[in-house]
Amino acid sequence: MSDLHRTQSQSVPSSLSGDDERFIDLLQKHRTQLLGYLFCVVQNMDDAEDLFQQVSITLWDKFATFEPGSSFAAWAITVARNKAMTFMRSKRRETSRFSQRVVDELSLRDLWSPMDADDRMAALQSCQKKLPQDDQFLLSQCYGTGAKTADVARRLGRPVDSVYTSLSRIRRVLFTCIKRSLAREERV
């Protein structure tokens, strides 16, 4: 269990101020939404979790500027978008990831409700483990390294269209697996 999960599962010490408690409550409530957004943008869970920590620190530092009664999620997603774009520029990933327009659109959407995002992420991880080794390797090369698909295809000695076709097939398999997994959980 990560330190963040341990911290979240513990009760808030009573020595915290009202603003501190409110910040912690809001951050916990929107954690999954923020992490989901960051993962969608950077497409690597380790990077998304690192960015979430940076976003959390920035939100904490700037919490005095947060307008009570306004949307914490919208405010936090704005900070997350800025951190993600800075990260992507530093890794020179802009050309192999989403355009600025897509990143902006993602920040405006409620990607998942906080309650089901953890279930979806767990289902995705479980479904990825069920894939054949070759498919797992291709996913890690295309989405886990920040490499361009054309570069991956060249390294693997495959035509680029073949790699895109494989990725499309893998995404369909994962989507179907996740859907079935979540449906089973709802019946239980």
C-alpha cells in the first residue's frame, strides 16, 4: 500500500486547522479524478502518480487562493493540466501524445466518477495481465516509454500500419475485458 493510500485511509488528526481539513477532504474526494486525468494525458501510471504528488503540493501551497464555493475539481484539473504540459515538454512527448486541444478538452470532462475510477483502473491492470506477452510488450513499448509508434515499429521490424492495427485490436480486447469485469462486479 502506498504512503498516499495509507494517509488517505487514516483519519485526519484533530490538530489540523479547518482549512487544512477541508483541503485534505477535497483532495481525497477528487484524487481518483485527478489521477485519471493525469494518466490520460501522460499514459504512464508511474508518471501520473509522480505528477499527482506535484499537483497535490502545488494545490496545498495555493489553497489560500481557492474560492470557497467554487469547483475544487475544476481548479485542481487546471493545476494538473499545467503540470502535465510542463512534464510533457520536459520529456519532449508532445508529438507522440495528445495535442494541446485534446489535453484542454480532457480537463473539461468528468472522465470517471471518483467511485468507479478505482474499479476501472483495477480492471485495466487485471486485463492487461491476461494479454499475451507479445501484446503486453507492445503496449509497454508504445505507451510506457513515450516513444513514437513509428519508432517502435522500426525497432520491432514491423510496418507502422501493422503496429497500429495491433494496438487497435489490443484496445478492443481490453475494453471488452474491462466491461465484462465491471459488469461481474456489479452483479456481486
